[in-house]
Amino acid sequence: MAAPLAAQAGGWLGLRLASRLLPGAAALAAAAGNTAAAERLAARAVGAYRPARAR
């Protein structure tokens, strides 16, 4: 449980440093992260709710 939390904290630290150097970088990173999260959620929903195919 500590490894994902540490990775997320490292990611946020990198994002903060990048946003200081490049204005607008935070918005781009957030958009990319949200897109990836939405795709993962969609894949889980399809797997959970799509009916099994008959063979």
C-alpha cells in the first residue's frame, strides 16, 4: 500500500516542479491523467456489464 502512495506523491511533486517551470503544464498533465483514468474505468465497466458471448 505504501508503494502506490509514494509513487503518487512523487508524481505530484514532479507536477508541481513542472508547473513552476512551464505554465499550463499542470492542466496538460491533469487532462492526460484524467483521460487514462476514464479509459481504465470504461474497460472495467465493459468487463463487468457486457454479457458473455455464447459459443
